[in-house]
Amino acid sequence: MNQPQWEHRFNVTTAEQTHALAAALGGVLEAGDLLVLTGELGAGKTTFTQGLGEGLGVRAGIISPTFVLVRIHPNLPDGPRPGGPDLVHVDAYRLESAAEIDDIDLENTMDTSVTVVEWGRDRVEHLAESRLDVELHRAVGGESTTETDTPRQDDVLDFDTEEDDEPRTIVFRGYGPRWAEVPDVLETALTGGNN
């Protein structure tokens, strides 16, 4: 499915706002949901995923799965959503194709978990009929980066951790029947003056 059902943009100025928006979204996610996160190094993908984890009520301590490829964060029975889905956090940066995604066997967890794939664009769309695409852009040197920015080897060597209070734009796009309508939490954020 090439065309999104809808698209919304949010401007945030702090990591706390990124985290809060993601936590609100995490509160409405369901088992089987697939989120594809795109953004240059340091754009806030891990901060966003930490917020999702909070909203889902999974075990704390979410870090980027860069070197292990996949981390599973179980739902907490005494958390805000007992019995809710686990969070499967994937870093597809080093994976070259959809076939390599298939090798890590996400199909075994997709029905019972929320799956978040960083760097997953053009690699994971085949895993689910519906997906939520989330792009994080930050201003670097006064210029806004684009979703097509692909890190170069120099970027990896000069990796800089996420800047907490840098302005960012977060773009949400819903694909497929699960995301036929904008989630209420995003509608609320839009009407609440966060846009």
C-alpha cells in the first residue's frame, strides 16, 4: 500500500514533548500494530520508543537495539495496561532487505506484541496489512532534514546522542485498514495546540 490514509505533523521542542506524545499513542496501540520509525541519527527514535513503552506499560529500560537487532520488552502485570501487548523493538539499520527482516522471525511475535522498527522503511511493509509510519526530523545547522536522509559511514563514526531540547517535527502516516482513521490521541493533540 503506497498511499497513506492520512498524514499529520507535530512540532515539538523538547525530548519530553516527544516522549509524552509517544506515551499517549502507546496507550491506544494494540497487539499486532506495526510502527516504522524513520529519522537520521539523533532524531529522537529511541526517545519516542521509550514513550511508547511507557504508554504500553512495558518494563522500563528501553535502549536502541543497534547491536542485538531485536529487544523484547514484556508488559508489566502491575503497570498501566496489565495484560496488554509486549513491545518488540527492532533496529533494521544493518539489514539490507526484507529477506533479512524475515530471518529475524518477527512473525512469531507480531500477533501478540506491538512491533516498532527503526530504519524499517522499504524493509518491513510486507509484515502487516496496516502500519503507522513515524518520521522524526530535527533541525541540524538551521536546516531541516528529510525522511530520505540515509546515514553515511561518517555519520555513524561521528554518532552524537540525541539532543534533548532541539526542535523536531514528527510526521505520522497511517496505512491500511487499522489506521483508516486518525487515532483519537493524535486528534486530541492536534486540537490541543501541539501542532
